[in-house]
Amino acid sequence: MSKPHRLLEYGLTLFVLFNLNFILPRALPGDPLLTLVNTDQSFSVLTAEQLDYFTSYYGLDEPLSRQYLKYWQGLLTGELGKSIYFKEDVASLVLRRLGWTVLLVGSGILLSSLVGVILGSWAAWCQGSWFDRALYFFLVCLAETPVFLIGTLLLFTLGARLHWFPLGGAMTHFASYGSRPGQLLDILHHAALPVVTLALSRLGSSFLLSRNTMVATLNEEFMHTAYLKGLPGKTRLFKHGLKNCLVPVITRTLTSLGTMIGGAVLVENLFAYPGIGGLLQQAVLACDYPLMQGILLVTSISVVTMNLLGDLLCYRLDPRAR
Amino acid sequence: MRLSWSGYLGILMLVVAILCALFGSWIYPTAYDRSTGPPLQRPSQDHPLGTDDLGFDILAQLLLGGRISITVGLGVGVSATLIGSLIGFSAGFYGGWIDQLLMRLVDITFGIPQFLVMIVLAAWLGPSLNHTIGVLILFSWMMPARLIRSSTARLKEEWFVKAARSYGAGPLYVFFRHLLPQLAPLMGLSLIRTTSRAIMAEAGMAFLGLGDPSLPSWGQIMRNALAFPAIWHTDFWRWWLLSPQLAITWVAIALALLYRSIDALYGTEVAISEQKPNKRHTTERREAEGCYLQRNSGSGIVR
């Protein structure tokens, strides 16, 4: 598939998402306004005048075509509406929380890819041995273990029992840090368990991918040539093998971001971490539709961008994929 | 052609889980939906897994949760596989713009953060098991569609299909008579995959508070347990929080073992086609699939 074709496809994905975001709340049963006004916590009776006021306030009395234009205008200027629960701009709220999720997901992906590649290459190197088989079986099981189980076990053993790590949150409340490094250390201390949970949950697939790629690479002819040239095993594995095995690992890592964010939502809830996932759950419980839409938009844009980046990197790194 | 030992282990684990879900409430007839003892009991003779903060028996909830999970899993798995196969078959069989349209649809659905969209959709629709199932089906049909499409597109060019077509066989006849035997393993694999994904996603959604609060699905039990303020500082998590999680893991691992051993049996690296096909993988996959088909069509060609 050619490059412009791919670009077009990603553009189309985003376009479909943006449109769904506009259509769904209007197409689904229920008046958007009534769901906006009557949240679970408060049920209010509106007079006809108040209803009119709110209808025009949210622009729902205008024809659909105009609402649609306004929606796109808002998107392009970064205006995502106001959160009902937090009484704040959705865009700034989401962007503020996004940082924490990026920290979790980013370090989780890095850690799992690093360990996965090392273990995967090692297992492929001694393919068929008991070590390979045991590792394979163990990691297949680990890949299927839900994130909440990994998280719970870590939380209760390392957090609640041994008190090595805090039970939740991203920073110590009301703490005054004497120095910048102190604050950083505190943040890392809080992020450690969620990051390890995310990394462990992805380790299985990362390992399987790099092991399979490595096994295929080791059977290629240039590897036999390298062997016949008398190169030592270490050079062959790391210089010839790993280089070829890294391309799918990198692209797969970038394209697995969507799944990772899904896992992050669960992990953030378990660890009471103030990222996007926690925010999404609050939005869901409070029926805060503008906020939900905003979160969905921001995450989809980032996921699609990462997928695109993965594809472009694949083109750049591996001439065979062109 | 025999399943590996891990495959048999997977089947055994699965059978145990299904038996527990089916006959659990018959063997262990304690009610799950009302208080049957004092609240917050440790595991005892009467309540093997203790009771929760309302005095509801946890084991009884767990057994019913199993029934819910397996219903959701199989419901979503079967419908998603059927819908996906239909879409994949149409795309592969007719080709042209239909193929282009359907496959772009697959790519687009794969491209969005599915779990988040599921959460938002379920929130809009309101908490109910049927909504959960519907939303899950909406995001599970793509993998079978992609698998079946690539196999159909290839098989369509085989001589026996061309011969049947020239005698005037319609698409349905070709599908059931000629393609189904070859596509069945792929459909079985997608069924296992989509089922396990659905069970996991349902638990995750119930855990986030999107399930029906009156039904003790496994995710809901976890949610209730974590909502109990002292869960962090007591021993209750060992039976209250851990048991539903271990149950999910049990089912997921059983399905994964079965999946991997069937996959190995037919030599199809199905896992590869879950991601975007890039050129190198596609050729490798073709070879693997071709090899498996030759072995199975009885033509005697052994590579």
C-alpha cells in the first residue's frame, strides 16, 4: 500500500470519529439536554422558559447543519465545550490530566518493550530448550492475566503489606518539597506500581512478538552467512539479528497504544491515579457527556497519530516494507 | 494431528469453568441476591468464600458471575464471528469496491481506541447486560472479518471453486459446500479469541461501573470489593477481591491455551493478521496457510 493511501486512511479514521462524536449523542434515545440537566445527583424540574434558555445556551435550537458547522469550528479552535461536573473547560482539563497518563503509558511501554525484546531474543537463541519452553508458557499465561489481577497482587503485597509503595495517587498531598529532585522522586515513587502493572500486562505480547520475529530472522540466509564467516554468537545475535527484529517491535509498540490506553483506564482506577482514565470514570459516573466526548477525541487523536507514526517509521526503517 | 498437552489442559480448565457456571447454583444453592448471613464473614463452613459488606454470600455471587461471563463471552463470540465471517466472506468473494469499503471499515474500527469508545457508548446507552453485549459485538467482528477475507480471496482462485462457479454455483453454495470446511478452523480460532476478549472487556466495564449493578458479574464483585473502604487494610481482599479476578484469569488462560494449541496444529500464524498486514508478513502467512491447506486437502503434496 502506498504512502498517501495510508495517510488518507488515517485522515478518514479521524473524520469518522469526529462525526460519530457529533452524531451519537443526538441519535441515541433521550434528549441530550435533559440528560445534561438531570444528572444522577440532582433532578431538577425546569419551566418552559428555563428550558428555552438552556436550549439556546447549548445551541440546540439551531438547525443541525449549523450545529455541525459550529462543532467543527470548535474542534479546529480547540474549543471542546465545558465540563458539567467540574465546571471547567474540557480542553484544559483533559490536557492537564493527559500528562499523568502519558507518563504511565509511556514508561510502561518502554519497560515492557525493553524486557520483552531481551527475553524474546534470549528465548529465540536457545529455541526449543527447556528455558525457552518454560518462558513461553509462563509469558503466554501472563499475557492473558487481566491487568486488575496483576495490579491487585502488586498493590496488596508491595503496597499494603510491605509499605514499600503508596497505595494510590500521583503525589503526596500537601507535601512541601525542599527541592526539585525530591518532588521527582515522589512522583516516581507513586508511579512505580502502576507502571510495573502496565508493563507486566504487556510483557507477554511484547515477548511473543520479538521471539517470533527473532526465530524467523535467525533462519534467514544472512544469519547463516554470518555464522559461516565465523562471527561470535554475541555479534550475530545483537548486530545482525536484533537490528532486523527491532522494526516490527517498534511499529507494533506504537500501534498497540490504543490497547495500552484501555488498560491504563483500569489501572488508573485501581491505583486512584489522576490520569485520563480516572477522569473518564468520573465523567461516566457523573453523566458528564461533554467531558466524555472530549476525552474520547483527545485520546483518539493521539492513538491515530501514534499509529501513523508507527507506519511512517516502518517505511523509514525497513526498505522492504516500501 | 493431535492437540498438545497444553491444549488438553485448556479444554479441561474450560470444562471445569462451564460446569461450575451451569451447575454451580444447583450444587451450592445459597441465594446470591439477598443477605444470607452476617456481613463481612471470613470464609467458613457456611460461606466458603465469606460474605460481603451486605451479608451476601460471595461464592454464590461468583458462580452466578461465571454464568454471566460465559453468556456474554459466548454471545459476543458467536455473533461477532458470524457477522465478521459474513463481512469477510462478502469482501473476499466479491472483491472490488465492496472489498475496499469493508476493509477500510475494518481498518478504521481497528484504528480507534476501542475500549474507550466502548465505555463512552455503554455510558450513553445506560447500564444493562444487553447493551454491554451489543457494544462488545460492535467492536469484535473485525478480526474474523480480516481472517476470513484473506482466506476467501485466496480460495476463490482455486480450481475447485472456479469449477463450481462455472457450473452456476451461487455464493452461498460455494461458501457452505467448498469454503466452510477450509475456513472452519479460522472461525473456531476467532470464536475463541473474541470470546476471551469479550469476557475481559465485560469485566473491565463492570469494574468501571458500567454494568448492571443488580447483577453480580465478576467485574461488579471487584467493584463492590474496592468500594469497601477498609479493603486495603484487612484480609478481606484475599477472598473478596481476588476470587473474581482469579476466576477471570482461569477462563482467559484456558481459552489462550486452547487457542495457541489449535493455532499450532493448523500452522496458521493467525496472531499476525490481528495487526495491519505488511508485505513481509503477508507472504509468510500465505506460505504458512498454503502449507496447512495442502496438508489438509489430501492432495498428497507435502512441502
